Amino acid sequence: MKLLFLGTAGYHPNETRHTSCLMLPEVGVVLDAGSGMFRVRDLLATSTLDIFLTHAHLDHVWGVSFLFDTCYGKSIERVTLHAEAAKLAAIQTHLLTEDLFPAQLPLSAAPLTGPVDLKGGGTLTHFPLDHPGGSVGFRLDWPGRSMAYVTDTTAREDAPYVEHIRGVDLLVHECNFPDGSEEWAQKTGHSCLSGVLRLAQAAGVGRLILTHMDPLVGGDDPVGLAATRHLFPMTEIARDLMEVEF
């Protein structure tokens, strides 16, 4: 299964990173619709598109408003936006209010209430995360492979969601801050590096990819992974347009 990183920054884009957006083109799944969503159109390989939102903060949902261009010239039979009911209502009431977006997008809304079937015999489940305003994480399972996507929360090795991600082949987890910013991370509902690495070890995941980088920090290693990788050696930092197989 191929996973594409279309946006790997938090809060706002910078010169090298757009905001959160991941895509599994073989099964027509997008995880979060940040500004990286504009890249989905050229990668569509299915006649359906399922967009799963972790929460409704703007850096994760702005790309919903790009859907006219995403679908333009494509034979798309269905676009479904999946999120918690309150988050779907907030998007419709605020982001898609007529004053800001005076058109009806080509999508249907589906509140997250339980497991969702995916192409290829897969299943997506969601679980709660601690973040201002509320957020959820996702676990995606297919026969013989699995991944989890966790963003906008504060990681620690005894986090309540450890059991939901236990043993996945691939964990994609936010890491907005380097070590030393724990107080600010806790206040804003984000993660520091060592907390994420220890969480991955505690959950027994196969591989860890860090995303949701601070857009004010550039370079290939904005969180200081090189000095801390020993805590979980199978770790790398996502970059925009990176492709991985799991």
C-alpha cells in the first residue's frame, strides 16, 4: 500500500511544507484536508474519494474548499467527508457559510459513528485524542498491513490511545516541537519529540514517521531527531511529496 504525504506542516504552510494532508491513492482515501489537498487531483486513481478529518481546525480542513478543482475533469462518482458530527456541522456553518463560500461542494457528509469499510477489504476505526476543541486519531487495517495516523495531541508513553495503535506496521504521528518545549506543547495540545518516540516504543509499532512540523523551523531535521533517534531507531521525518510503502 502506498502512502503519500501531501502536506506535513502544522498551523500554516511555509516554502517547503503545506499543511496536513495524507493520501492512499489505491483506495481513494485522504486523511485531513489541509492546504496540501490541492495535490490530490493529479493523484486520484479511484472513482470514489473518502476524506477523513481528525478535527476542524483550519490547517486540517481548509482544503475541503478545493474540491471543485479536485474533481474537475475527473469521473468521480462519490466524494464523502467523514468526521465527528459536531466537526461536520462546524465546517458547514463556518468554513462553507455562504458569505465565505457561496456554492455547494460536490460532497456528502458522513458522521463518524463506528468502523468504516475501505476498498481492498480494509477497515478504518477512530479513537479520541486530547486536544483543544477535540480531535480523533485513525487506525486503518487491511489483511497483512496496518497504519495509524495521530495528530494534534500530546504524546506520552502511557497516553490513553496507546492500545488503539498497538502493533501497527506504520505510525504517522505529529511532532510539532523539539524537546524542551514541553510546557508549550501541553498548552497547545501538541507533541515533543521524545514523547512521540517513547510512545512508538510502548505501542510496539513497526515504523514511525513524524509529521505536522512547526512551519517556523526549516531544514531536514526541525525537531532534532538525529540526537534522539536511539529512543526509536525506525523513525524518519516526513517531507512534502514523500511516498512510502507499508
